[in-house]
Amino acid sequence: MDKKEQIKMIQEDFKNAQSTLTAIGDETRQIILLVLMESDCKSGMRVGEITAKTHLSRPAVSHQLKILKDIGIVRMRKEGAKNYYYINVSTKLNILKKLVLDIEHLIKEFYV
């Protein structure tokens, strides 16, 4: 693959990753993601637990979780009336990984 094709692929990677980059670029959402990373990803955390660890208000946590959930970075599971939030380690984060790997490949091939 030549340089022009690789750059076109990276451009597409950026386009695919744009919503994810926007979502994780917010400092409040980063704090929530870090708290979720500290938890057992299989069981997840409730809004009240996240609120206690972040010192954010419940409405703020709920709003940020909705954004992360809509993007696909966070998932929710229900247990009766309780909602548990956890990081979705598959699809969206793999888009970022592909972007970084494609940029590294371009740099190694054409600039180093």
C-alpha cells in the first residue's frame, strides 16, 4: 500500500473514531471511565456508586453515562430495578486501536 492509500485509510479511521474521540475527550467522562475501570467490569457499578467515587451529582453522572452508552463505550445491564454500568471493551475501543496502529504503520514505513 502506498503512502497516499495509507493516509486515505487513516482519514477513514479518524472519521470512524470521531464520536469515540469526542466522548472520551471530555474530562468528566474520563473520570467516570477511570472509576468504571477500577470496578469489576463483569458486575459493573450503579450510578450512586459512581457518584460517591467521583463527587459529581447524580444527574451529571447519569447524563455522562447516557452519552457514553449511546456511543457504545459503556453498556448497562439490569438486575430487577437496578442498573449496572460497565465498559464495553469490544467495538468502539478497537476503532481507536486501529487508528493508532495505522498511524504507527505509516510513520514506520515512510518516516523512520
